[in-house]
Amino acid sequence: MNSEALKDLVVEALEDIKGHEIVTMDVRSQTDIADYMVVASGGTGRQVKALINSVLVKAKAQGANVVGMEGLDTGEWVLLDLTDVIVHVMQPAVREFYDLERLWSMGPKKEGESVD
């Protein structure tokens, strides 16, 4: 399964369990660790866990490689590494605090550019 198809599968799995504010980011020009990052919110720790479980079940069924998972014990922020797609599912307060979308939208610094 190519990375774009895997990204689409992840989004579909998150939508099935009513994930909120699902955002996909193409990070190929910024890093070698993955092609896409998907960020979504779940209203409670229980929903965050259900969202990740939905992604995990669908990804494994399609033969996706699951490299690792962190944060399932608390359910505040769970990271699921599917090699080409990294999935972050967070409770809203955690998502707002870390603001991954803004962080990854900044892009690499260009030569001669100062950091403000």
C-alpha cells in the first residue's frame, strides 16, 4: 500500500469513529521520517483510544507496517507510527497546547533567513 492510500485509510478510520478536526500534512519536503502526518482530536481519553484502535485495526487488515505506538495508557495524546504515515490523536487541550499543525507548517529555514 502506498503512502497516499495509507493516509486515506487513516482518515477514513478516524471519520468512522467521529474524529474531530482531522488534518493531513504532507511532510515529504520537511523530513525523511514519514510522508504524511495525520492529526485528529477525540473529546475524551476513551474516544482517543477508540480512534487509534480503529486506525490500527484497518491498517493491520491492509497489511500496513506498525512501527510503534505511544501514549495509549493515558489517552491524552496517542502517536501511532505506520512508517509512511504518523498519526497523532489528542484531546483538544493537548492539541491546542502543542499546535503541531503550526509547527509543521513553518517549513525549513532558508539560507540567510533569521528566526523571529
